[in-house]
Amino acid sequence: MRVAIFASGAGSNAERLIEHAKHENALYTVVLVLSNKAEAGVADVARKHQVEFVSIVHDTNEAEVEKRMLQYLDEHQVELICLAGYLRKIPDAVIARYPARILNIHPSLLPKFGGKGMYGKRVFEAVLNVAEKETGVTVHLVDSVYDSGAILKQERIPIEVGESIQSLEQKTHKIEHKMYPEVVDFWIDELQSGAPNPKRCS
Ligand code: GRF
């Protein structure tokens, strides 16, 4: 399946997805990396792996963003989109065009610590502020409400005494890097079965 990755940051998850796709038994190829920031670290990741990179600045009008995004997706015949730290809302027309075909990875056990403005270090800070005993990672489908689509898989991380934002971030990334490519393969298999069921993944 032809996959586009949308990312705004360093791109460590994007890189893992690209590397996994090179294995001969992977079920997808990464054909496009799209960012809202031309200078994001993920641009270097795309360059390093020779995957086409494009950027769309979201402060132009929304209709224009939507039009360009659909144009890039069409040009590359994208069949599935993986969000990997993409910090802008996906236009409704793109969500409508890709039903059950947009995945996101989030660094908490959704629905806890999700929603607008909850990303990156803010999530770990919030988790530590309320003295949770565990946190984790969620991979879910994307619909028009932030962090609310069907959950495909969650993995738990126990919070230890003396845990910091940095230590939590490190543990989270380690789990994400293994989990995301596996869930993407799983979901593609489900889609290809003709009767995809999010519950089967966990
Ligand atoms: C990840 O922690 C992911 O859960 C979140 O954004 C972060 C992206 O990190 N959605 P990276 O750019 O992949 O390193």
C-alpha cells in the first residue's frame, strides 16, 4: 500500500516507518513525507531515505491548504496516511477522502491526556503533574475530532519513582518506534481483508 507520512518535528517515528517499509515482508511503501514546516527534522529524514518531501504552510487560507494537500496525495496515489507528530488539524475533506485510512500515534493512553494542544512534552508534563501510576502509547484512526477515533492498539508504561519528562519521553519513543510500523502493517492487512476491525489489533 502507498503510504504518506505527515510530521512536523524531528521525525524519529517517520524514520522507523520508512526503515520498516524496506523489509521485504512489509505491507507498505512510503511514497511521500509531508510537513507544515519546510525546515523540520523530518525533511532531513526524508532526504536521507530518498523519499519525496513536500511542505504546506497552514497560515494560508484553509481551502488552499486542503486543495494542495489533496493534490499531493492524488499525485502520489496515496492510499494510507500515517500521522507522526503532525501538529496541524487535517482538513475535513482529506479525512472524508480517507475513511479508516488515516492513523495517528499519540504519547498517552487515550482518551487520557489527548485533545487540542496536547502534544509533545506537554503530555508528559500533564501526566507527571497528576501523579499517574502509568501512561503509554496509543495508535488510533483519525476522524474529525482530535484524538478521538477508534483505538487500534495501546501499550502501557509504568511510571517509576523519580520519573522526569525526559525519561518518560525516552521510554515512550522506544515503544512507539517498535509499535507504529507493526500496527500499520496490521491495519493494512485488515483493510485488505475487506472487513477491517479495529478491535482485532489489540
Ligand atoms: C511522538 O511522540 C508521537 O507520539 C507524537 O509526536 C511525537 C513525534 O516524535 N504524535 P518524532 O518526531 O517522531 O520523533
